[in-house]
Amino acid sequence: MSEFSPIEALKVPVKKVARAAENAFFNYERNQSTEASWDTLFDNKAGKFLRTQALFTVIRDMVPDSLFEKLTGRFYKYQKGGLPIDPEKYTFDEKRVGGGGECNVYRLNSLDSDLPSLVIKIDQFISRSTDKMLTRAKAVKSEYEEKKELYRDLPELIPDEFHFIGKSPRGGKPALLTIQEFLGNENEMRDLFRGISKEELLEILRQNSRLQADFRKFAGITLERAREKDEMIDTLGDKNLVLIQREGNTSLIFLDPHVTKHPVADVKESARIRADLDYLEGIVATLDNGE
């Protein structure tokens, strides 16, 4: 444990400080415990950005809502008017349902029984340059299409996505937005690697031949890609690769198919990536051996 003062936030680039404040203030809930933020604040392994974000969360918790609104006006108020949705068919839920280093995810609740609810992913890349925004949009779309092609034999693994540049409800700034069907609440999804024990996963696969076939195909493609190209999908993100129970069926779903990891080249994350690859290989080997 190490000491951390507000001055340390200045060591993070100004744009990152602003993003850390934005994340903390927009995601803040008055009745939510800030214990985790205090833990992050004094965890020297968490990284400067996360610790700075935690600092802003702690500060926000100390400031009464009325005073915070006087100081910031509408700057940290969600601006839903610019969203490209029909207000008679969808409502925007301000409570974040997920997110990570690249985007924040919110639910669009369907008001029409014939239409599914959606999620909208708000990319955290911010720029005043239209060209840079377009470059970012093309890169995200390219990553998505690459993963779709890689797992083309598993058409249900990666949900359909639609990407466009619009106004972010977080401040009204231009942002890359991604629309995807809402597939379930957080408690309905289990992280394939860290949300379920090996023994339970094996039991589920043994009892579900369709899911086992999909898992084997997924593992085979992933392991081969890692060996031949030193490329690995992002399994480190929380609930990025999940098991979802829907309509009586259990499905393997890859929710955010964009980031590419490198088991060899990514020195800092190599051990964790390698551990996930070994886990996939071990599950398949156990199934093959009938254990």
C-alpha cells in the first residue's frame, strides 16, 4: 500500500484526468458504497488512471448533490436529446450496465413488445478532429469485421453491431457509438474464465452437446490463431466472453470483439493471456479423455 495525494493526478496527462473525472462523475451513484474506490485509491498496482478516477469518485461522494450541481451546472448531466432513437420506442437508462478501457455501455429499454431492448456503447476516444474520429470509427469497424470473419463458423458467437458517429449523452460531444442487441443483465452472464469453476463448466459442456461443439470450435480457432499469428481475443476484460442463459438455451457469446492481444509480444499481459489459452486447451483435453 502506498500514499496517494491529489497532486499525483497531475502526473496523468490532462486529457486522461478529464476522462477519469468524467467516468467518476457520470457513473457515480449516491447510495453506492465507495469502499472499492478507497481500495483502488491506495493500491499502487492499480495504475495512475484508475487511481485518479477513484480519487474523483471519493471527492464526489463528499460533495452534496446540490453543491455539485451549482459548481458544474449541466456539464455532468446526461444529454439524451441527441441520441438517434425514437423516444416513443426506446428510453435511455442512465445506469451503466458495463464498460471497460475503451467504452461505456448503457441500456436502451424497448417500449415496444415487438422490438428488442438494445445497448449503446459510447467509445471513450474523444477528438475535435472529424478525420481522427472517422479513423477511429474505421478501426473499430475493421476490428469487428476481422473477428466476425475469424469466427465465421460460429455465427451466433459475435452479436451484430452497428457503428456511427453521433452526440454522446455524456456531455453532448461527438463520439463513436455502437448499437447492439441487449442480451441480458450482468447477473445473467457468467465470465467463461473467471465467473464459473472448471468443474461446473465441464459438467455444462458434457450435458449440452450443441454448446460443447461450439466451445470446441471456438477453442480450436482461438488456439490456432494464437500459435500461428500471436493474436488472441480479449479474454481479460470482465465478462467479455460469457455464457448466457436465454430462452432455455445456454450460449457462448463474445460481447466486445475489438481488442487484439498478443501472447508473446504483450509482455505485461503475456502470463495472463497464456493462462487463458492453457485453460481452453485443458478443458478440451479433459473432454477428449472422458474425465
